[in-house]
Amino acid sequence: MPKLTIIYGTGSGNTGRMAKAIEEGARGAGLEVTINTVDTVTPADIENVDAIAIGSPTYIKAAMPSVINYVKAMADQPLNGKIGAAFGSYGWSGEAANVISKMLEGYEMDVIKPNLRIKRQPSDDGIEECKKLGNQIADKINK
Ligand SMILES: Cc1cc2nc3c(=O)[nH]c(=O)nc-3n(C[C@H](O)[C@H](O)[C@H](O)COP(=O)(O)O)c2cc1C
């Protein structure tokens, strides 16, 4: 079964809600999914996966340092050609997902565009958008 791993940071839970909805969408589309916060993830979580989705909220015009450090550490793994996706909740400027997306592109991953940013707590529509991203990742793997 094709595999997706979702790794995220969240301060007040909004990016976490997005992550869980992406998981739901991806599982519904037939992917095997692991989901972890950045604090509990291990290098093994990105071994042997087809796609990696990374999420961070924006705090002070940046992604969470723990997420950035994890994405930097990913450089030790073979990532070329894997599918990537960046997502995150934001309040007004929303830099985090853009920064993550660029870092994943730097690893020559096949990054889904545009990245998924949702303002504050995801509404029902926002949750649907997240589920769709899960579906989209599955479609891209199956192509
Ligand atoms: C101290 C602080 C700084 C923030 N800085 C930004 C910012 O620079 N740009 C932005 O778009 N949102 C900013 N926000 C809003 C958060 O990104 C927003 O509340 C988001 O929903 C938090 O997601 P989380 O629940 O996953 O932590 C800030 C919030 C706090 C509390």
C-alpha cells in the first residue's frame, strides 16, 4: 500500500486539526498513513514512504523552529522524487507553509502546489480542503 507520513507542529491545535483531516482524506483514498508531531518523530518515519506532508503554523513571520530543524535534518535521507506537501494555520501573514514548501523543493521533491494555508481554526470548508489535499497526495502517488 502506498505510504504517506504527516509530520507537524502546532501551538494551539489548529495545524493539528489540519493534519488529522489530511490523514482522513489520505486514508479514505487508500494510503497507509503515519501521523506524528515533530517532537515525537524519528528518522524512520520518512524512510520507505512515498509522500511526506509537513505542517507548521506561522509564529512571528516564521515556521516553528522545531519544524524547520526537522526539515533540515531530512537532508540526510533520500528524498529526490518523493511527493511533498506543506500546510499550516496562520493569522495574517502565513509565511510558514511557503518556507517549508521551498525547503522541500530544495530537496528535489515533487511538491504539491499551492501549499495549503488555513486562517486560524479550520472551518468545515477548511477541513474539506485538508481532506482534499489527502486525496490529491494519493492521486499523485498513484499516477
Ligand atoms: C505570539 C504569536 C505570534 C503570531 N505570529 C503570526 C505571524 O507572524 N503571522 C501570522 O500569519 N500569524 C501569526 N500568528 C497567528 C497563528 O499563526 C494562528 O493563531 C494559528 O492558527 C496558530 O496555529 P496553531 O493552532 O497550529 O498553533 C501568531 C500567533 C501568536 C500567538
